[in-house]
Amino acid sequence: MSFNARDRMIARAARDIQPGMTVNLGIGLPTKVVNFIPKDFPVCFHSENGISGVGPVLSNDDADRNLIDAGGAYVSPLPGTAYFDSATSFAMVRSGRLSLTLLGAFQVAANGDLANWKIPGVFAPGIGGAVELAQKARKVAVLTTHCDKKGRSKIVETCSLPLTAKSCVDRIYTDMAVIDVSDNGLVLREVAEGLTVSDVVAATDAKLNVPAGTCPTF
């Protein structure tokens, strides 16, 4: 299969999902992760609008118009899929039952702060479920393009946009790199195929710690 840069980073994030996990997929790029999981892989995808056991995203022609994920995409049910109200869904979030949440981002800071709900001057319907997902999931990962549409790094020393949650992000997947948030700052773990460590460092506003030796590609 031939992947473009976005597909490659989505597929890379999908590879870190382990059997038996309960995983929430945030609006935007993260919702596409479900399409990169092998059939019959033992994982439970949770959507905060009230579905547990979310199947692959469907085209309009094949969809049940009553079944959508948090981003409004049509999804398919699986054997054992359950439906519930928002109160039950957020009780699952708040009680720490999610192994992992994958969220989009406008900015991620070197200390793991996350800004993903509001750009001043641009309409936003509200902070949504991300504020609780970011604080209560056992592990929080971000899936985003490395730079915004104007070429500005989304990986920054300090967020300038309104925060969703502080010091919550554990790992960042971008179209350029895989980066971990550690107690000593950001650590570059992998570089996208066709790029170099220098390319990633140059495109990143925040300081990156680069381990000695060859950096793996994905």
C-alpha cells in the first residue's frame, strides 16, 4: 500500500495501540485511526457521543445515518457495540477507564501542555470533551500535522493559544516525526521516511532532545 504523509502518520499511531485497550479517538485526524487497525484486532474504540465498539468509517452510500463518531463521520457497528447517553460516556472518561486517547492539536508545548480547542477570533462551538479526555485518559497522545497552514510549528516551547489541559501529553505523532514528552523535555524518537533529523529540528519551535545513534524512520 502506498501512503501519503498523513496516512503514514495515522498508520504509525495505530501501530502503538495494543490488544485489549479501550481507546478514544478525537475529532479530526484521530478518527481515521480506526481504518488502519487490522480486522478482528481486539481493541475497543470509544466515542464520547455515546458509542463503545466503533467500527471503520463508512462512505455516505454504505452508512447508517444514525451512527456517527464525535466528528460526525459515519461509522459502522461491530459485534458487541454498545450505545449509551453522554452522561454514561463521560462517566467512563472521568473514572479513568480509557487506556488511551488520541487527540488533535493546534499547539503542544515542551512540557506537554495541550491547546486544541480555540484560536482567538475563530468560531469554536465549545471546548467539548477534550478537556476531560486530556486529563483523565491513562495515556494522552496527539496526532497532528507538524506545522500549521502558514508553516508555523505546532510543537512549541510554550503554548500561546488557550489551553485545553496542562502537562497532559505523553506522545506526539506528526507527518514528520514521533516525539515523546519526558521530564527532561521533548525527545525525538522517529523521523518520517524521506526526512532527516535536521529537517525535523529545523521545523520545530521547541527544543528537541535527539538520542545518540541512528533515528529510526516510519
